[in-house]
Amino acid sequence: MQVYAIGDIHGQLDLLQGAHDLIARDRAAYGCADAEIIHVGDLVDRGPDSPGVVRYLRQGVVRGENWQVLMGNHDRLLLNFIRKPDWRDPGLRAGLDYLHPLIGGRATLQNYGVDAAALEDITLARAQATALVPQDDLAFIAARPRMIDTGAHLFVHAGLRPGVPLDRQTEDDILWIRDPFLLDSRDHGPLVVHGHTALPQACHYRNRLNIDSSAAYGGPLSAVVLEGRRVWLLTPQGRVELSPL
């Protein structure tokens, strides 16, 4: 069974459309037109067109495309910035909030039409965002699964808490975990496919596959195809196998 996956998008609509074009070419070349495409989350923040990314994916799902879209930590940040004024994401370190320049939320809110001046006051920013971000977009983000288990592969945004059964994993870990997962070399059963931790390129670590190739910071958006534990990066020249490190 083949399955495609796309890394963290971060408002890069052009890169997302390019990744889908590469998948369409690969589907035609290898006769796998029905293979599912799984997006590992972080649709929004930092990039130039977060609304376009959400709309593109939402409309594709409604249209019946064989796409799955996971929730990323940035997606939850946008959702709860609007829906839960008193909520603070436990994944954010002290001194950071959704409007902090390091997070990228300002770009998303401006993409949706929030005034730059309003971004200097969190109450005004939230009020404008509540009025301007379509409810269809928020409902789409809220409905995103946190985990997709295909048997051979387990798709999550950030990773898993090693040694914890899948049904006891917390949403905070699935969306935010780093070192406890990244530094653990044990086999998790299925190959864990994730993003969240930006790298220069997609990397296969035998027990996990990180496909966040820094689209948020000017890097490419990785699209891969998986067959069991074999992984190929899709390029304009065709498939390039990613050998386990």
C-alpha cells in the first residue's frame, strides 16, 4: 500500500499546490491514483497566505479528494486564540503568545484582514479576528484529527511520548513534543511520520520520518511517498529514495 504525505505548510499556498502537482505526476507514473495524501499539520502562521491554505484544503476535502489533514500546534493556536480568550497553550514557553513575532500569528491575522494597528492590542486583535476569520475555516481546523494510524505508518504532527500506549497519548505531546521523542531510538511499531521540528530536508531515522523541511523559513515543502518503511522524496525529476540514517 502506498500513501503520500506532505510536511508543515505554514501559509505557503504556492508550495502546497506544487507538492500536490508532484504527487499527481507520481500517481500517474506509478498507477496509484487512489493513494491517500496525508498532511501533517501546521497549515497556518509565518507564511504569506494561511487563509488560502486552509481554504484549499477545506474545499478539497469537501470535494471528496482522498486527503487527510492533521491538526498542528499552530493550527490549535489560531483556533483557541479566537475561541478561548482565557486559554494559554502549555506548549508555549513563558513570555510568548500568539501575537509574539516568533510565533507567526500576526502574519496569519493580517492575511485574514486584521489591521496592523489592532495587533498591538490583544483584545482588539481578537475582536477583529473573530469577525474576519470565516467560521468554516475555524470549524475545519477544529475537526482535524490529531493522529492517523494506517497500520504500517502512524501520522502525527510533532511525535509521541515514547512508551505510552496510543490511547493514552496527550494532545499536548502529539502537537508539541520534541526531545523525549526525537532522541528516542526505540522502534514504535509503525513508522512514525511527523513534522514540527524544522530541518533543512526530510530525514528518515528508521523509527520515524521527519518531513518538516522548513517551508516556514524559506525552505521547500516536502512531499513523500511511503511503502512500508521505504520512503521516496518527490522531486521534479521523480522519486529520490530517503535511506534511513
